[in-house]
Amino acid sequence: MKPYTEEFYGLRNKNTEYAADLILTSLLELLPDISSAVDIGCGVGTWLSTLERKGVKRILGVDGEWVNPELLVIPKERFLPGNMVNGIHIEEKFDLAICLEVAEHLPADQAEEFIGTLTGLADFVLFSAAIPFQGGTNHINEQWPEYWDELFNARDFVGFDFIRSAIWNNRNVPYYYRQNILLFVEKNRLDELHLEKIRNNFKPIGLIHPEVYTTKINKYHSLKGSWKLYRNAVKRWFRSAYKQT
């Protein structure tokens, strides 16, 4: 995985603070008492910082060595530099694991192992990953939610899709959370959820947010976008023709 810039992390923290507070407030009402949390791909630690303010005592953030410690919004000793591509080895167990817009950066042949890492860290996993053609820096495995749902199911985790409907039209929340964020729960802990607080808890399905769709369409309607679309079509044709020979 290649590093993001310091400017990226600074802007992302500012844009994410509101979303983290809104989403975690609803999430903590659903879950049993959460006293510890780990965030894989934490950036500067915005989600963990929000959890600290809400009373979560023990936190750990994991991200690449390229994250400037001076930009962290969590204690430096609660940040662990790590390369997700090389695997993450954490002995601690947590009540909640967070992994948002990270999995798409890893090779497809590492997806199963990565989900195994997340489910080994906590029985409750807040998760999101980019869908096909969402686009972004170093995205190499964009998949629909059903793909990730199957990998979690193989680890005896059940998916809940109740957050997206609550934030879908809230433009103060970054579109990738509105489009992709899900909760996965170890099946033996299902009885501990306060499900009466959920109006919709349907199985994760693939959805495309209108904001993403219109952005992509407008991009490809430009001259530059049309040329890129043409080049990609030619490349796909040659790949298809090569496979048939």
C-alpha cells in the first residue's frame, strides 16, 4: 500500500469527525457495553478519538508508518505502525473492531486472511469497503458488499445493514460511509444486540449512492473522460480477444 499525504489525513479527520460521532452514537446504543476498540487503517485516529470521548477506555490504532505521529488525535502510544499487506499480528482482543475503506487496498488473494484478522480481533466489526468502480487511490480489490458478507459468514459472523439507511441522505457524512458501511457480529453474540433500536436490519446488499453515480457519469461525459472510457474499452477488447485465442 502506498502512503496518503499529510494533507489527505488532515482533511479526512476534519470531514470524518461529524460522521464518526453520528454513526458511533447509534452503534453504541445497539451494542452491549464497549470498553475497548481497535481501528485497522485508522489514519490519524478520528474514530478512536470519538470513542474515547464516549467513554471507551482501551483503544489501539493501526496504520502505515507513513502516518505522521504529530497528526495523531489519539495518544501516540496507542498507535501501532503496521503494513496490512504483510499481515497484522496483534495479541490483544477488543470489544469492537473498526475497518473503514481499507480492504479494497489489499490484493484479492489476501481478502480472506484479512477478514480472518478482523474477526479474530473482536466479535463486533464496523466495516466498509469500496464497491466496483468507486475509484480511489491504490484501490485494487473493489467488491460488492455480498463479497465481504460471504467472507464474514465463513467466519460465523452475521451482517447487519442498518446504518446506511439512517445516514443515506445526510450530505455531512462522506459518501463512501453512506454507501458502504456495515456491521458484522459473531453469531454467538447476536442475543446481546439491542435490536429493538433498529428499524431495518436487512442483509447487506450492493447499493450505489446517487452522489457517486452522478459524479462518475459527469466525469465520463467530459472529453477527457470519454477518451479514457474509449481506451479502457479497447484494452478490454484486446484482453477478451487474447483469451479466446
